[in-house]
Amino acid sequence: MQVSKNTCLRNGISFAKGGDMKKIIALFIFGMTIFYSCKTAEQKAKKEEKKISKRDYSISKDNSYNDIFLDSADVIKYIAQNTISDSISRRIISFYNTRNYEYAWFSSDGISEQAMGFSSLLNFSNDTTSKQKKLEKEMDNLMADSNLQVRKNIKSIRNTELLLTERLIEYSLTNFEKGYVKRKELERFIPFKKENPLELADSLLNKKHKDDKYFSDINKSYKLLEDQLRRYVDIAKSGGWPSIGKVNLREFKQNHSSSQVISMKRVLIATGDIQLKDTSDLYDSNLRNGIKSFQLRFGFTPDGKLDDKLIKEMNVSVINRIKQILINMNRMRWLPQEPEGRLIEVNIPAFTLQVHNGKDAIFSMPVVVGKEGHNTTLFSDMMTTIVFSPYWNVPSSIVKNEIIPGMDADPNYLDVHNMEITGQQGNLPVVRQKPGPENSLGKVKFLFPNSFNIYLHDTPAKELFNKDIRAFSHGCIRVYDPEKLSNYLLKNNDDWTPEKIKKAMNSGNEQYVKLKKPVPVFITYYTAWVDGDGVLNFRDDIYGHDKEVAQKMFTR
């Protein structure tokens, strides 16, 4: 409660009525003490009020990032029930005032990318508190529910929402450079309102205070992408690049001349794929080299040949590329700041696995990821075990949709595919494939226990790695060179020489090997990033995540 200064003075002076001079002086001093203490309390109250952002009533379901909202009373109730400290409570209220109590971590469609990213970051932090264990359990249950209906589970989701926010604030105070991220910046970590992409880019690029440039200072990947954002914003403000339109590929070959050649050259000059300022209408070696450069940056085989997929990428406007960069900068906010030791990162749209040791990239290799409908989930966990000559325990969905129809068509189906039935689960048989050269997991698998039952493994279908687009699996991730990965992971284990590893892979006898020190695995989804050579890469949005986020994040 605030007390007025006049009230404080009246109370102090009233004590002095009828007293002698010494009493009057003493009581005057006492009164002034009360006055200044009241003044200090008033100043402190005003200072605390400034720590809470005003509620932004301009945010509504029409322009919000997520489409469900909290009741402010539920936030107050959560704070009271969980005896949260005043400093954290103020930040929670301020966080939701900024969003007009729009959910940060969920929408009516389910769990947001930000919730997945932050959960991965918390997993990586190795927090073992009871609060973190509770959050992990809640998130695992929600992420494992492929048919999650948010509105029917709103009470449990609301509690998880508020716990995630509480953990974000706590994490920012202890992990983001010891609270270097300021309150207002933290409140904008998670998109809360549809914005014009150019205006949003300008606000990121032209921040006046160092405190607002936190990620640029400590996150190299973010900073490199931010630099490219600046370049693309300049291109947009200069008029962008032309649309090439539909191309007749039969005609569009070496020495062909047309206005479309000029448009294509202008696109490739703007993107930096053609260095010479050549805008002639002749399809020459300069254009062909520019096409090869473009192909490399987009994950295509750099053969200089045009096809419909390549033309489609060239026809994407600069504004849509800016959106793509902004979306991926948001994803990069959930990367560990400077991870120490070994780390495995799989980028799904790039179909690539990369092994890091601290800041150093050790090696990379192609991977095959889940096809549409079997999307490899985004998460992180700790790799603990390598299994040589593994059995493949066939998922019940594959047993139902593929194995049983196969058995109906061919009584020898199981023998032909080196499979066996080991039991019964409900109406379905429990089927596993024995170790061997045709085993679907190949000769080795790499386990990082998670609620999705996703892991890395070998494959006998090596021909899939020759394709540019490698989304074929049922959800797990197939690696190109599992022997190389095994040797690296076990190189500090004297019991496992390269010769012994090779023998175990081909033994036909399943063998589990526990890693001396677990290795973090990050499954990521970056469709725009800057590689080790400083080159901006783009990839196709194979699961439609960019499209979904763009509809929530940007005004039309």
C-alpha cells in the first residue's frame, strides 16, 4: 500500500503537541525519519512497478502468434500455489502482460517450436532438480501424444505453460551470461504478434542498446545469419530481384538467348552466386557457374543443369527469403551458447549429421530422415549406447500395415525377411528381424533413450544416400558411415579398437556397448544457415514447419 508524504508528516508532527523543545526536536527528527522512509518506500514501489511491462491490449486473436489465451487470474493462482519468489513472480506477470496473456508455448494445434527448442536446451543443461524432472515428464507425455487435443487438456497444458515460463526466467538469470539478457528482451524471445517481416528485420538489425544484441555477441550461428539478414533487407529495399517465371527447360540451354536469361542472371548477381555484373541475355559459362554455386547453397548436385525444383527456388522472392532467415534466427536462440566436449547435431532439412568437439566441427556425413507422415521429431537427448549387429524390433504400426499383409500374401514372408515372432501384443504379433546383412537397422544402431523411440542406425539401402532429397525412413535416422561414427565415439575406449568394432558389426550376434561418457544429440530443423565457409545455405521446408510458423509470425 502506498502512503502519502503529507500523511507521514501529519503523523510525525501530531506526536509533538504539548511537548517541550527537546521533545519537539526529537519528534521532529522522528517525523522526518518517517517521512524519508515513506518517501523511500514510495520510490521503491515505483521502481518495482517499472520492472513490470504494461499489458498490451492491442494483441488479440486476430493478430496474435498463438491463438489461445490465459486468464490473468490463473497466472496469479499459479504463483500463489507454487510459492514463487517476488522477483520471479514480477517477471512472470511482466512476461504475460507483454503478450496480453497469449500462450507462449502452445497453440490450439499443440506444442510450439519454441517449447520443443527450450525443452531441448533444458535437457542439455543437465538440470536434475525436482522441478525440471516434473517438467520433463509433462513434456514427454505431451510430445508422445500424436493426437494431442489442446482444448480438451487445457488445464494440464496451462500448468505446463506456466512452468515453462517460470523455467525460462530462472534459466535466463543463471545461464544466459548470468542474467545478461534483460527483462524486456527476454519477453520478446518468443514471437507474440504478427509483424511485417521488413519491420521486424529492421527492429532486430537496428537495436540501439548492447543489451538487446545479446545473441549477436554469444551465438556465432545467429550472428552470421543476422549479417545475411542485413544483406537481404538491403536487397529488398533496393527493389528485390525479378521473377524468372516458368522456364521451358528444353530451350533453356547453353547459348540460349532470352529475357529470362537476364532475369536469372540478375537473381544470381543479387544472391552473390554470379560475381561479374553480367546482365546479357546469353546463357553462357558465367550463368552456368552461377547455377552451380546456387545448387551448392541449396543442397542440389552442382552439375549446372536446370530443373523445375531449381527454378522454383530461384523464383522465391527476397521477402520470403527474409521470412525464412527470421524464422531460423528464432530457432537458433535455443542452441546451447558454447557447448563443450563432443556433440552430434542432425539437421533434418539438410539431411546431414555433424560431429562437433567444442567449437570445432570434426566431420559430417549424409543421413536419411523420416518421410512425410513419419516426421522425425525435433528434440535433444544423450547418446548412451552403441548396439552392434542389432535386432530390429518392428514397430506395431509397421507390423499392422506391412508385415501382416506380407504374411497373408506369402506364407514364407518371415523367413524370406529373416524375421521371427516373439510374442503377442493385443491382436498383433510381436515381430523382430534378426541380425544380418539385410537387417533394416544395418550393422549398428546408436541409442539416445527418448519417448519417441528414435535413434541413429545403419542401413542396407545405401543407394538412398545418392539422392538430393533423403526423406524415406519411418522416423529414425539412417547414417551414411556408421563405422566411422562408431570409431569416433569409442576412440577413448581401449577395449574397442577399429578391428574389434568392424568384427562386432559383422558378427551377427547382438552386442550392447555403453559409452564411457554420454554424448549430446541435437535433432534440429534449420532451413537457412551460414556454413563454415561463410556461405548462406537454404533448404526445402520438407515438413512444412516454416510455412506453419510464417502464417503465425508475419502479416500478409
